[in-house]
Amino acid sequence: MLWLILLPLPFLLRKLLAAAPEWVEQTYIRHIFPLWSAPFRTFSATVPFSLTELAVVLLPVILILWMAAARRAVRTHRGQRFFRRSLSTFGWIVTIAAWQFMLLHGIAYTREPVSDSFGLPSRARPAQEVAAALVWTARQAELARTACQEDGAGVFTLQKPLRDTLDAARAGYRAAAQDWPLLAIAPPARPKPVLLSHFWSYTGITGLYNPLWVEANVNIDQPAYLLPAAAGHEIAHTLGFAREDEAGFISFLAGIAHPDPDYRYSSYADATIRLLNSLAAIDPDLYQETVAQIGDGLWRDIAAANDYWQQFEGPAQETSNSINDAYLKANLQTDGVHSYGRMVDLLLAWYEQNQMQQTLPEALPTP
């Protein structure tokens, strides 16, 4: 029963480390995390399919086999011994998983905010600044989209096969690391497609990071223009960026630095949508004036995405959202699912910094 003692220790460790974000950032994230994650990262990379999806599929099978074994044990009067061993096995599995989760993800919630480590201080901003950034990202999305492909309905489609697109995700991180060295603390993971993605869409989830074996999983059934940004988001988690808003911002940096226009468009489009939502919430009138400057191509992609997600609305999505909200709050993100929206603060700080330094491109090169 040693697992009963070991199980609460990783949670206690994180609670203690929450008071030392500088140590977590400078020592744990930059030195210990890359070493501990390396063997799991290597193992995951050697398996071409999603281990997470396989585990989810096998769980019901394991449960059925366990119930059959339990029934036989009861019939042969070995039930007490069987359940005692089952409890021990289950306890050790949960304990090991808890330690692995904390070491490869949970502790990262206590690191310094990206606003500090990247020198992008957040502050309250007037609606006019949000609108200015929105117009710029929309323009960049439009420019990137001219090098992309459409289907017969004028909706964005990937230029490369799906697996090639996912395999290319790491190129953006290698490019962005030249300006942001923290993105090079470990090799970026190769995101994996989930074969049962259509059914996964009922949860409303576009991607999932599994820290147990450092695996980035992507919903490949989602609208194509969302897929590159989703892949970049999950890679950010594998590099120790646990908070959702920060992972989204890191994905943006990697996406706009990517040589592939599909990734650039996806990242600028994602940023534009987030800024649209933010502006609509703080100044509806200015929002109405600003949306006219967004290109028709992006609107077609947004409309197609809305149609896609509407078919999955229902209890499963609501339950998934509630579970995700509870998970985030349990991991020090007190505003739960609303934390995704804080990416806008980092976007605006980044936009202001680059605007002051006059490093914002009018157009991006096409390969």
C-alpha cells in the first residue's frame, strides 16, 4: 500500500513550487524538464499512430475483461484476494500517472508567465488598439491565403496530404526559435492524427496533449483552416507551455514564422477570430465598423467552420466543456475555459512591441 503515501506527493510538490515560479522557469523548465521528457518524447516519436487513441479504445476492453475475471473470482471464493490485488494494481497505475503528469505538465503551470519570460507585459487596452491589431492580422491572413488553395465552394483546403501537413508543423517552431530561444529547449514533437476524430468532434475538442508519453494529438476532422494552428497549440504543450492562452500564443509565433502559407494563414486567421470576439465584447459599435475590413475568404472559412461545429452541439459537448473547465481550474487556471481568451492579451502586447520596433511585415514571403 506504499502507493497511498506516494500518490499525494506530486500535488504537494506543485503546491510548494507555485511559490517559486522563477526557480521553476530557470531550473526546472530549462534543465530538468528537457531531460526527463526526452525518453518519452523519443518513444512517442517512434510510434506512427496515436497511443492516446489506442489507450482510449482499449480501456473498455480492459474493463470488460476485468469484470469477467472478477465474476469468476467471486464464484470460486477468491473474490477478496482478487479485489485486493486489483486495488493495488489500480493504485500504482494512478500514482505513476500522477507523478508523470506533474513532472511533464502539472509543474509547468507554476512557471513564470510568458508575459514575463518573453518580455510582453499585459495591460488593459482600449478598443481602438484591439481594432488596429485586428485589421493587421486580418490583412496578414488575407495575404497568406492568396498562396493557399480552395475547394469548389471557395473554402480553404490543405495543399499537402494530411500527414505531411502535420509532419511539417515542427518547421515553424525551428524558425520561431531563432527569435524566441525558449522554443528550442527540446525538439518539437510530431503531432499525430486521431483516426476517430469525427466522433471526437462531439466533445468540441480540436487537440489534446497527453503528458504521460509526451504526445500531441490533433482532431483531423475539424475544418482544414483550423488544423495547422491546433497542431501548433499541442506542440507548445509538449515544450512545457501548460497554460492554454500561452500555448495558443506560442502556436501563433510558430505559425507566422512557418515557411508554409497554410500555417501562416491558419495562425493569422485564428488570431483574427480571437480579436474579433474580444472587440465584440468590449465595443460592439467599433466591431461593426471593423469587420468590413476582413476578407471574403476568411468569412467563407468561418461560415464553413460554424456549420461544421453546429452539427456536434449537444450534451456531449457541454459535458466535455464542463470537464475541461474543472480540469483547468484544478490546475491553477482560475478562470477555467475562459483562460483561452487571455491569448488576446499576449497578442496585443506582441503587436505593440513589434509596431514600436517597426518590425511588422506588410506582406509575408511566399515560398
